[in-house]
Amino acid sequence: MSERVIAPKSRGFLFLDSHPDGCARLVDEMWQAVPAPVAAAPAGGEGPVALVIGSSAGYGLAATIAGLARVGVRGIGVCFEKAPARRTGTAGWYRTAATARLAREHGRDMVFLNGDAFSDAMKEQVADLLAERFGGRLDFLIYSVAAPRRTDPDTGDVYASVLKPIASPYTTKTLVFDDSGAPEVKEVTTAPAEGDDIEQTVAVMGGTDWERWITFLADRSLLAEGFTTAALSYIGSPLTAAIYRQGTIGAAKAHLEATARTLDERLGKTLGGRAVTSVNAAAVTQSSTAIPGIALYVGLLRGVLGDGMVAPIGQLVELWDQLTGARPLDLDDEGRVRLDTWELGPAVQDAVAARWSTATSDTITGLADLDWFGDEVRRLYGFSVPGIDYTAAVEADVPWPTA
């Protein structure tokens, strides 16, 4: 693909192309936002070995960068991204290339694999790499997978996840932008789950594949003594509970948390290790913008908190500090790490709820930080990044980082 000018073209919150230089700059910004390590990284790059499943976007990307910059991890990132072809590569393709570059510059041995994390073929590839390149031991596994479907490696059955309420239709306000970019607050109604929608969503987004990864690597004797794993999750506000925590995705998250308890007991007995879920707070991600009401909620939350919102990279620094023992592991009554307390405090939620109740197309600009929200959506694809000349032609054919 020859150099060309890449302009932001979108359908709603979905952009058709990504900007490689903008994506790279964003990764640089995230790395620079990580505080200096509590202790210096081990000499010779011999930091702990980590596997991040879902390493190219959202909280998984933050987990990868925070692990590299804060802890000095080495290891493997797994993601599923499209290469440049007729269109640009996906934003995650370019973010991965930038992350790999920074890892090399800082002496971190990090390999990135592109493929289906649900497949046993990918598990085999990771296991072989761990055995051959990383001394046959894995210290940490971060699981951060959001996917529309999953193929069961044993049966070949394909499961599809859905975003639906349970038992009754759900009507909510949601934020959209018209063709001219003007904000509109509309009501949308989502039909309830039917048939095996819940079971299908749990099969994709629950803890089945996470547990399969642990079992697969344990059977190859690749888990180190004290091995620790965390699956990234979300609870969210009462304002969005009907479509999220009490909906089909919530059923999957409940399964993920139950899986954590099972794994925690098992790892504790066999390796002196542990498994937790990490409940992260709200952010603008490619996954979250697809959920009815979430865009409006996050915009209003930013309107209430401003810079008091904690970005994903800040949250994942906190998680790594807890997982590595730099800070005590702070668990709630259900054994979950809670990184969302700043979001779900009563005063914050009351303020957001008050704005939600009065939000209309006429009032929304005074209630939500729409400039910030719009920029955050565009930044997911490498646009609206300060310092990037979007009138200049750039090379979109960025190669996947080699090992």
C-alpha cells in the first residue's frame, strides 16, 4: 500500500480506517503515563514472564503497556487484528507494532501473536514459545477478551454473544451524533434474550476459555510457582445495569467471577498461586460504544468528574502493583479487585443520575463533556491525536512485529 492521506470516515462510532501515526503516538503517551517502577527492572531483561490475552485494545492494551513499563515483564501478547489491505490495518494492528517497538527500545522481550485466542492452535503456539524462549515458566496471565463469537475447540460449535436484557425489553436513553456531528439523545428499546442467548453469551464471554488456557498450560507444566492470573471485568452503574450487569453480558461476567473462585482454589493448592477478577471502571473503548446507553453514561460521567476520571493505563498500573505485591491485594467480599470505586461512589452516581434524568438533545451539551467523548472515540482509531499532521500522507502498510 502506497503512502496516502488517511481521513476519519465513520458510521456512527465505527471508523472505516485507522491512522498508523496517531495509533503509535497514543501508545507512546500511554507508556509515558506509567510511573517509574517501584523497584528497578531486573538486569538483562529477566523480568517476570507474562501472557496477555487480548493485548491490542482497551484494558488489555493498558495491561500490556503497564506490565512492560511498570513491572518489566517479558512474554507474549495475543490478539486478533486485520492487516493492511484495501483499507488500512485495524487500529490494534498499529498499536501492537508501536508497543513492540517500545518494548524493544526498553529491552523487553515481548512477542506478539495474531490469531484466534479461543483456538487450541494458538494455545499450542503460546505453550511452545513459553517452553523454548521463556524458560518454560509463566508467572502472570491477564485475560481481556471481548469477542462476538467463539468456536468450541472440542465440538466445533460456534457460539455468538448478544447484548440483550433478560426477561423484559429494555428502554434507555442513548447518545448518537447526526450526519452533521450534532449530538442527539434518543430512546432505544432492546428486545430481551430469547432461546439460548444467555448460554451462548456465557460460552463466549464467560470463564470457559480462561479456564481452558490455565488447564492447557498447566498440563504442559508451564505455570510457575506462585502463578497469578487476572481476568478483566466490569460492573458499571445502576443506570446501565439492565443492559449490562443484569443482562446477557452480566450473566457472562458472573460466570467469569465464579470461574475465578474455582481457579483460585485450584491454583492455591497446586502452586501457591491465585486467580482474581479485576473490576475496572468506565472508559471509552471499541467494545463499550456498542452498548446502548454507555456512550451517554460515560459522557455524563466525564461531565461530573472531569480529569478525576482514571484512564485505563492508570487503573492497570494499580492492578499490576497489587498482583506483584508492590501494594496489598485489595479484594472485595467476593474476591474481586476493585478498580472502580472512584466511579461508583454514591456522590458521583447521584450526580450522574441527576444529569441523566434531564438529558435531552437540547440540554446534553451542558451536561456531558461531548468534546472529550468525541475525541476519545476518534483516538481509538488514531485520530484527534495532538501533534499528528492529518493532511500529510503516511505509510499504512506497517508490518506485524517479528519475534
